[in-house]
Amino acid sequence: MAKRQKVVKCKLNRKFPELLDSFIELGTPLEVGLGKYSSYIYEINSNTKYKFLTKLQTKKTFIGYVKILKDLKRDEIDVVLSDLKDSIKEKNNTYFDYGKAETKDYENAVCVDLNSAYLQALYNLTLITKDTKDWIENYLTKTERLVCVGMLAKQKEILIFNNNEIIEEKKEDAKNRFIFNAVIQEVASVMNKVSSDHVNDFIAYWVDGIYLKNEWIAFDIADQFEKAGFPCKIEYLDDFKAKMTYSHMTYQYVKEGKFKKLDIPIRAVHDSRKKGIISVINSKRLQKRLPKIDENDLTKRKYSQGIIDLN
């Protein structure tokens, strides 16, 4: 009779890399799964799985996720899903942009922020019903909503170890990941359209918030978002300062009495650095007779070698 698998739940924190390294050093066969919200270490010989969670998600979050999955099974959206699966490429995901890279202070800067942007994008793409959207908006916090929609993207990188070495690596099937990518690109599309229509007033955008030089144009932009199907709000900012550094545009401001800071990578520098990282990773992977990776792999993986000793 097969031995029943033992499951041990642990907290996923900054000590996980050290713990993982200690398991690898034992030299016994291991299966390691690395994900955004959870990871696991499975000791094959003892049939014991250690599950590491950032924190236990609320029951409401999972209920919201189940409602989304149920809506995705509707026959009437089969064609929409098929088209998205064929056309959406993860490499086209965009989360930010900035206007002129310069150090400057703005006296009247404002932010137009989309309400429940990713959830709204799901609805705009006809992938969820109004009942589901309303339920999630009414019963889930902002963080819970982000996790709920983000679960569509979940995908673990699976690494098999034996005698301290990686002997196999693969990716867990993530059948709904293209839907999450479609959501990202739907939001980015409207942000890029608005920023290109208002070049002279545009400072930067980050995911679902666009920063503008003055409050007067904000009303026109809010109207443009509303017409595009994205409800939004105008947030007034104080002491807005833009600072250009070698690798980032840094924006600092005060909102509702609280200090905020946003760092947006300068693409040319970021891309050059990424190529350097790829070169280092590939040199190590070649030593272990593993295939090379490219820039898309690095972006998607966030990369596991960041927590595995490359020496």
C-alpha cells in the first residue's frame, strides 16, 4: 500500500532561500515548485511536501476566483477566449511609461486612477458577468481583488534536484495565464492611448494610475477613461517631484498627507542590465548542460536562479 503523502504548511518569507539551499545540500531527490504567492519543497523519498505560503488568503478571495472561473466556462465566450489565446503574447505586457526624462518639480500634479482596473478589464472583455464583477467589488478589498484576478496567472516553475544538481526543469500548465495577460494589455492599451493623446500634459503612468502636470486636463482624461469603459477618480497630489537617475525615473509626492514614492525603470538602461544578467545566467546554465534562456524567459521567470546558488 502506497505511503500517504505528508503535508507540512510553512510561512513563505525571506529565509526561504536559505532553507531551500539546505534541502538541496542534503543531496536527496527533491521536487521544488516556485510561484508568486506560494512555493513547495517535496522530499520524494519520504513522500513529504512542505508548502510555503505568503499568507493564507481569505475565503472570500477564493469565492471570487471561483465565480470568475465559472463565468469563463460560458459557451457564449468560447470565440472570445479562442481569439485571445491566439493573439495575446506575454512579451507584449506593459505596466508603465513615462514622458520626458528630466528632473523637475510640478506644483499642480494630479493622478487619475482607474477603479478596479483589472476586474473592469475582465468585464470589458466580456469574460465575466456584471453579477460577478459587482460581487467582487462589493465584498473584496483592493488587495483581495488583485489576488483574486491574479490567480488566473498562477504558474509554478518546477525544478527536480538530485545529488545537489538540477536534473530537470519544467513549467506547470497555466491554462488561464493568457487571460491575465489579456487583462494587463487591455489596461495598458487605454493608458497608452490616453498618454499619447495628451503628450504635453503627461508625466508618467504606473499600471492603473496616470500622472498629469495639472488638474485642468484631468477632467478631460477622466471623461476619456469613462468613455473607454473604465470608471476612475481624480487624486490631488502635493509636492510632486520628478528626479532622473542613471537607471530610474523617481517620482515623489504627498497624497492625503502621506508620502509616496514611485520608481520607474529607464528602458534603455534596464534592457542593457537585463542582457548582462542573461549572460551570467547562461554561463552557469551551460556548465550544467541546461538550455540557454532569452529576455522573455528572464521576464517571465523573475528568475529562479535568484534564489539558487549560481556558483
